[in-house]
Amino acid sequence: MKLLVTGACGQLGREWIAFLEKKKITFTACDYEDLDITNTEQVQKKFKETEPDIVINCAAYTNVDEAEDNSELAFKINALGPEILAKECRKYRTKLVHYSTDYIFPGREEDADRYPEGYAEDAPPAPVNVYGSSKKEGEDAIVKTGGDWLLIRVAWLCGQFGNNFLKTMLRLGKERGEVDVVNDQIGSPTFCHDVVDKTFKLIIKEQQGAFHVSSRGKISWYDFAKKIFELEKMEVTCNPVSTESFPLKAARPKFSLLNTAKIKDIGLEPMHWETGTAELLHQLKKHS
């Protein structure tokens, strides 16, 4: 088994590298400097060099607010890039593993009642910002291209590498001792180590199609922050505030929960968000 990992310097890409090194699986890791997935010639050359059995696409434009002003770049990386990879994968009969997001869904407050267990894989998409729209177009391009593909949607991604909400809370808690955290956006965090582990198992099980990989439980960002401080035994005052308290350029979904029944049905037990939080905090201490 030979793997090609794109977006190797992002938090998910770095998690994949750590996982593959531990498993002693042959892989080539590329970041933007090594491979621009929006450049057809570069992609074709890399495929000829590496002849991968599986491509793990972690490359993405993820700055949600900047995407509003840089829509052309966001669509180029999040839509055109996956399309080019999908076409090359089909040519080589290579499996494409691609990561997408809860942001393809509308995230309406009333959807919490309509989808009490979260959005299922086939729920109607309706992105509310440029980032979500670009990721949805990337999904569509992969499906249209055909071939052997595995689409994994995640939400509220946190890992030991890169920047994320959990790390931000730890830093702000130490710096300030008091933080304001949004209490009206509902979902569940996804942990990089769990995503990589479950993605690999989906590959081994020769699964195809779209899957949601996230955690069990339904919480707000405020609940998440409170648990982080509790587990770390940090005396931090955590104030619940509304989304409107943090005016941002891009609209944010009020409801981001992903339904994980599909992975459970094939034998992959979704991790509870509290378990994932504790495990990630342990990882950070281990590598600090």
C-alpha cells in the first residue's frame, strides 16, 4: 500500500504523517511547496513519480472569514484542486480520500429539531458562506468525476498539530483567566487522531461514498470550553455569549451536528466528545 498525502503541513495532514510513520506504511507527503493540487501538470508528474494506491487529500483553503474576500482562491483550492486529483485518481485507478465539512449544510437553528441526531450524509446541502460553497463544489466535482472515492465530513476539527479551538482556549485561559465563548452554536468536536484512525479503517474495509466522522454528544462551544478548563483544572471564568457578540465577516452555522449512525452501522463506534477532549489534552502534554 502506497499513499500520497496532500496538505501535509496542516493539522490533519500532520496527524496522518504521524499515524503512517507509526504504522510503517509507505507514503509520500506533500505540502503546497511540493505539490499545488490546482496545477494539473504538477499533479500528473507527482502521480507518475509515486504511483500511489491511495491519495489522502488534506489540502484545503480553511480561513472561513478571509474566503469571503478571496472567493476565487477558495474555489480554486477547495473545488478545482479536488477535481484535478479525482480525474488523476480515476486514470490510475487510485482511491481518493477527501475531507469536507459541516459547513456544506445550512446550519439553521430550527434544524436542531429537524435533525435531532445531526445532519445525515444525504441531508440537503445549502452553504451559508463562501468556504462552505467552495467545499460543496469540491464534493460535487469528485462525485461527477467518478472512480473510487471516499468523502469524509468533519466538524469543529481539533488536533495536536496546528491551531484550533482547544489550543486557543488553553492559551486564552492562561493569559486572561476569563473568556467569552459562544453558547448558541451547537455541534460536536471532531478529533484529528480519531478521524485518521477511522478513515484508515474505512479504507481497510474498502468503503466508498460519503461518511460523517465526528464525536457523540451535542454541545455548544461554551460547553466545550468549560470541559477543557475542567479537565485541565484551570480556574478560568467562562462567560456564555451570543454569536452576535463576535461579529465576523462570514456567516456561521448555528447547528453543526453531524449524524454518525452510518459509521456505527459498519462497526466503527463514534468517540464521545469528552473522551476525545481528554485524549487530545493527554497528547498535547505528552509532546510538550
